[in-house]
Amino acid sequence: MLRTQIYLPEYEYRKLKEKAKVADKTFAQVVREFIRVGLNQEESKTFKKKKTKLKPKMSGAEYLLEMAREAERLGFEGPPDSSVTVDEVLYGLKK
């Protein structure tokens, strides 16, 4: 999590403080929740216009696993000795 500083009008600050107290949450938690809801609504509007589905970002490992699953589904088989010749297979280096 990153730390940041923002300027709020006094009225908004007081309303957020009040909401935090009523919900028994910290001020920061309430602000993060409002930001998250606002961002989700904005993304929803944007993607409805484009008529595309929002895909969550994958980590590098998740992306590689997805590629491996797709290769398996398509019946692709790599070199049988790739664990021994990994440098040759990945980088084209000859021993």
C-alpha cells in the first residue's frame, strides 16, 4: 500500500469522518472504500461503452500457467529433453 496526501473541502472531510465513526472504521478505510467504489463504477461505465469484459490483470506466473494450459489444450508438446537443454530451447544457445 502506498501513502499519499490529499486536500479535501472541510464539508467532505467532516462527512467522511462521520461515516468512519458510524461504521466503526478508520478514516483511511472509508476513503479507500469510496475510491474503490468510484473506480469500479467508472470502469463499469467505460467497459459498457466499449462492450468488452474487464479481465483482471494476471501476474507473470499466472500468465505463464495460462499459456501452458492453452498449449496443453492444443496438444503442443515441447522438446522431450528441454530440462537438459533449457538454454538452447529458450535462448537458442548451442552447447
